[in-house]
Amino acid sequence: MTIKFIMRVILLVTLVLAGCSNLVSSQEAEILFGELYENCSMNDHLLLRFVGPLYEGDRYTHVSLESVSGKSVIFPSGYNLQLLSFDGNQNKWIEVKNGVLYLPFDINYIVGKNDPGNEREVSLIPIKPNMGREIVIRVVVYGHIYENGIETDECTGAFVDFEFTP
């Protein structure tokens, strides 16, 4: 065996181990995320998608939210929106401050198709994360199933990951 061959094997093993450690970290992040929302089904009834700025110079990023199950979901103002980032060093999800104030405070939004009234099949939600560096952010929203004009106890939500740059 030559030195070059041994060095290649060492490099390959190092790359494989580094890839595995990232995979474990990602798996751990998902387990911890599941624990944060253990009583809330995620991405079953709702779909959250990146829209981006709506026009040149738009200070906000927008996401769209739609019902994909045929059920309606009711949300308070702000959609219970949370911006999270996983900190691998601390091994936990950290909340990122959102620079948007959702008004009015006392209004509910219904997303879905089942119930008559003022539901929206798709809602646009502006977000403006406050951060000083490029970061991957998980945008999370959650509400409750809305049936026959009544909010149920069944929690449901959606999330999507984006890479944001300040």
C-alpha cells in the first residue's frame, strides 16, 4: 500500500464520519422539534410555502398557507407564527424575533374550504426575521381544526425551512 492510498482512505473515512454527525444532528433537531409540538399534527392538514417578497423593495418575506386536507383551520391574528433556528452547539431550537406586528389583535383567520363564511383557501403571511447573519429558519404556524362554525381542540400546523440572509 502506498501513502497516497492510505491518505485517501483516511480522507474518505473522515468525510463519511462528518456526514454522519450532520445526519445525527439533523435527526436530533427533528426529534426535539417534534417534542415542541407533540400535541399538534404538523404538515398533515396545511401546507406552508415560500413566496418571497411580493415586489421589488418589499421589506418582508411572505409565505402562503393553504389547507390540503379539506378541513378548515382557525388561527388568531399572527397565525401563532414562530420563527425557529436550530442551534447545534446548544442542541435546541432558538426563537428568532419576527419584526412584524400583526393587527388587529382580536381577529381570527380561517383557512380552508369546508365552512361557509370568510375562509381563505390561501393566506399570505408577511415575516421579517431580525438577525445579523445568514441563517436557516423554520417558519411554524399552528391553529385548531374549525368544524361547523366551532373551534375544536385538535391542534394542527405547518412548517417550512428557509435560508434567510440579512
